[in-house]
Amino acid sequence: MQHHPATSEELMQLRKREGEVEAALRDAEAEEARLLEEIAKVDAQAGYYDLLAGEMKRDLQPPSLSGLVRSLRR
């Protein structure tokens, strides 16, 4: 069976392109992993600030009348 030069050249180009696509895929997967790590950090920070905001609201709320009466009885 005889190979035609054009066919061999096309095959080489396809293999080269396949390697380029595989490299691009590896880069995209690495970028996805980096972005997922970044999202996890942001989620953790958002959770922390939500908790902190809740604590600050409790600390800054004026005491209730019943709470004042209890504290005066002590």
C-alpha cells in the first residue's frame, strides 16, 4: 500500500493540531482548578463576613426593656 505525500502531510498537521488542542485543554483545566480554589476562598470570606455582620448587629442593638430590667435586678 502506497502513501500519498499529501495524506502523510495532512496526518502530520492533524497530529500537531491534536497536540496543540491537548495542551490548550491542560491549560484550561489548570485555570479551572485555580478559579475553583479562588471561589472557595471568596465563599469562605463571605461566610465569615456574614457571621461577623450578624454578631455586630447583635452587639449594636439597643437592649430590650426586659433585658434592662433583668440587668438592674442583679
